[in-house]
Amino acid sequence: QVQLVESGGGLAQAGGSLRLSCVASRVISSLNVMGWYRQAPGKQRELVASINSLGGTYYAESVKGRFTISRDNAKNTVYLQMDTLKPEDTAVYYCKYSPGDRWGQGTQVTVSS
């Protein structure tokens, strides 16, 4: 099984930046997708950004132009660079690996106004 460990969350001011990292213990397929989701209190978990093993990316409209997803296949690591943060970005951010739909434990991001 694939285990995911996230890091990099914390507190930032509006307009600031944070960088999240997610390391996968192993890959079970050379064709895979790693993504970042977030869940704010009282809201459903939503996809923020994803990147496949060929480098193709997807971004939610709410983060386009502010967040950048990237990956280092040699390190089985995916990153989420979050710039121009807004208070509405406050949530627990989760990393997901597919195939297999494995989830990380989540990391809290809090943006103060």
C-alpha cells in the first residue's frame, strides 16, 4: 500500500505564501495521479489541484493563478505552492494518490485577514 505524509501547513497572513509537500512511500503504477484536496469546517472536501505522472495538471477555478502544483517523480513527492493566500483558503489540506485512492493525514492551513 501507498502511505502519504504531508507537511508544510501552518499559519499565514492574507497575501502570504505557504508550500505544502506530500511524500509517497512508494508508487504502485508508473501512471498515477497525485492531488491536493481541502476541507473547510462545515464544507465538503474539494479538489484543489492535481498532477499526473506525465505532468498534466488541473486547478480549481478558485486557485488558478495563485497555486502551483508540481512533482518530483524521483522523490515520489508532490508540492503545492500557495501564493496570494486568502482567508477562504483556510482548510485542512489532504494529499491523495491514485490508483488506489490513498489519502494522507491532512495538514492545517490557516490564513488570517
